[in-house]
Amino acid sequence: MKNVALQKTSVEWMVMEFSQLGFIGKMFNTYDLPLIVEFILMFYKDKPIDWLLDHILWVKACHPEKDAKHCDRQKSSLRIRYKPSLFQHVGTHSSLPGKIQNLKDKDFGKQILHKAHTNPSADIDTSLTAYQQFSIEKAYYGENFFWALTPVSGDHITISFHPPVTVKSYLFRSGNIEHPGDKLFNTSVEVQPANKLLLENMNEGLLAKYEQTKDGYVRIGAFVNGVAEGEVPPFMEKVTAIRLFIHSNSPVWVLLSEIFIKTDL
């Protein structure tokens, strides 16, 4: 829940819903809490709390001279829904007198197809062709997985940082529960140091074990069984980019379900 909220810092929202039913699994901005609490205290004896929440959103977002569709669009901008649901409805007694509520959240317990992380701001470029709406940008910022057509030798995913950042570790996971075979094969993880002097000394001491590419990247890892995970050597200091470079044609599509770039805060 914290990760989802941190990814929405640039968005004006009032409530994040981690369950689609009732007043379960709701997260609010502290800025809005006094208003919400006061409204609920005034009317909780008249209507269920989840109904009151919808009324609050109507007051905040809707224009009396606009139609219902416009109102729904405005409310949805303040109400962010996360899937799959993290909370399940377990009771049977409604807050309405005499009503039995045998409801279950259909989105609860569904297999997670991607895992979100809070990654540093970056520009992302790839030579891979994304399938439908499954873009690399959405995967990087934790909104969805990245799904692309069959990679060929020389394809890449490049994550560029402006300004350069100190990266402590990285994690790239390919494939998911529905498409376990859509993994990256024969793919290296490469970084581009901000300090170009490092590249001039790559053949000395501890640096000699790292392979340097012709275009100024240093190979620090590779995918094994669809996963690339490791630390960025401290001597790299700040880096301007991280790149996944594919060295051979793939027999399958590729899916990235998790991207985590951990920086030195």
C-alpha cells in the first residue's frame, strides 16, 4: 500500500481502494481526513459509511450543471482502485437493518501478474515492440507488466537517469504466473558510469574482471532462469544509465513482471 501511494505523489487523489467492497481497505490522504471524519460523524446514523464516501466525492468533484458521466469521470480521478484486492469482505450482516450481505470481492486472491516498486525517475527507451498497452514505462513505474514481441539479437531496454544516480542494486524478473515461459535469455545487465575516467582504467586491478562495451557500458550481470539480480559495484559511483542487452534471437516473446532499481537515498 505504501509503494502504491508513493507512486502517486504527482497525482491529486482522495482515496485509494485496496478492496472494491464497502468501507474495507481504504487509504486516505491525511490532508482530507478532518473533512471525511466530520462528514461521517454527521451522517453515519443515516447511511452506510461507503455510501457517505461516495457522497463526499460527489461534493468534492461533481458540478451540478454537468451530466452523470462527467461526474463519474471526476470522481474516478480522486478515487484510485488497486488490483488485485488486498482485503476480503468476510461479514454477512449489512449496516442496513435486517439486510444480509453475502458479498465476496472477486479481485481478492487473484495471482499477481506484476510486482510494483518505487523506482527513480528515468527516461526509458527500448527497441522491443510492446504488445498492446503493456509498455515498458508502465512496468518501470509499477502500473503493469511489460510484454513485447519476440526479441532479436541487439535489442535493448535502456533506463537513463537525469541527473545520474548512485544505484546500489537491481532486480529484473521476466515471465509471470500466466506466461512463465516469456523470459529473457542470453541477456546482460550493463551500466554506464557517469565518471568516464573509470572506462579508461577498466584493465587495471579489480576493474579488469568487468567487460566494457564499445559504446561505454560495463557489463555487471546477466539473466539466469529469467531473473537478473545483483549489486552495482561501489566504485561505479553514479551511473547515467542501466541497460538490458539481448545477445541472441529469442524463440518466445518477453515479459518483464518486476523492475526494481534501488538507489542510495
